[in-house]
Amino acid sequence: MISRFRAGLAFTGALLTTALIAPVVYVSVRLNLPTQRSLPPVWHRTIARLFGFRIHVHGAMDRRRPLLIVANHVSWSDIVILGTLDYVSFIAKSEMSGWPMLGSIARLQKSVFVERENRTKSREQASEIAARLAAGDVMVLFAEGGTADGNNILPFKSSLLGAAEMATRHDGVDAVHVQPVSIAYVRLHGVPMGRRYRNVAAWVGTVGLYQHLMRVLREGSIDVEVRYGEPAVLSGSGNRKEVARLMEERVRAQMARSLRGEDATQFDPR
């Protein structure tokens, strides 16, 4: 009963937060005001607190540009987690644009929603991503192409790095920095999850978005570790597959360290 009450309260708080922040971000984008970049992380941090996520960070985002962040993908909440740390735009599946709250904020963050089944549209979207990278926007790519179970990582798809390769064809862009980032859900109410309970955080299979969201809300306390790894350089010399393989290796190694509990850090209250 208490968990249901808490879930309802947190969900209501998330709706109110979105109702307050989204219109201001919309106006900021239309008028090109600085708040278009400063407010989305505030939304993500507020949502993370309401949903009970405690974020632990290792390393930092590379400051060189163009920059593509390549991450593993466990759940819809990955977007909230990464959104708390800095202003970024996401390369996401087209369905996400219609999600309540999260879809609205992602659109206002100028995220690119990819229709992979539509090849003509996909090429246009790849060109848009390439132009955004060349202009200095930080883009986040979930390179598995879907969500895994939080215990393992699916093979990274080198084709998804095509937009970064295209960016090197823009004037003044010789290469794109590609940084591996791992996301690991490690503790539930302060107790190590283990393989058995990691599905509380992982969003896989046929579970609906609302059903999984409410499950997370009812739990109320999940520790997440984010690790920024060493970047690689993607040039126009056709090294896309090599970079994808390297990113997969580094993300896999970083996630394994988190799941083993190595280098534990204090909660980052951002």
C-alpha cells in the first residue's frame, strides 16, 4: 500500500515538473535562449530524484568536439540517468517521441528519432545527426540497437556509427571523438541486485512502458553507476567497424567493473 502511494506521489510530481519546465524550454528553444540547454538537465535530475535513482559517476565527458557518446542500453531510464549529467541530445527510436513526459523533453533537447525501417528517412536522419555533430552538439547513441537485461551487453552495430563517419565529410571536421559510456544498475535499496533482481531496472521483453515505470516507482531506491571511458577517434578512413568493436570492448569492461563493485563511489547528488 505504501509503495503504491509513493509511486502515485512520484508520478504526480513528475507530471507537475514536466508541466512547469517543458513550456519554458519550448520558449527558450524558439527564442534561442541559454535556458534551452540549462533546463533539461534540471528536469532529468528532478525526475531521477522522484523515481529514486541514486547516480554514481566515474570519469567525465570528453570536452573535445565533435563528440559522439556510445552507451549500452538497459531501460528507458538510461535517458534520464545520462540527462542528469550534462546537456546532450539522443539518437533514439522513433517510438520514443510519443512517450509521455520523456518524449516531450527529448524532443525539446533536439533529439533525433530514427525510423530504421524506412531507409530513405534513415539516410536523411543520418545526415541530420552528422550535421549536428559537426556543429558541436553532443549526441548519445545506444549502439546495441535495443535494450539488454542489465547483466550482459548485446553486440554493438557498427552501422549505427555511420552518421559519425558522415560528419567527417563536413568542412573543418577531420575526425569525431567517440566516447564509451557504461550504465549499470547495481543496488536495490542499498543491497547488490545480482542477476536475479536486475530485471527490476531492465526494460526488456513484452513489459509495457507504463507497467515498468510503475514497477520502478514502487521500488523507490535504485543505485546506478555511470562510467565514462577513454575515447577513440573515428576518421573518414573507414575505421567505423574497428571503433565499434573498441567501444563494445570498453563498455563491456566498464560495466563488468560496476557489476563487480570495483571503485565504488559516493552518491552524486546532481
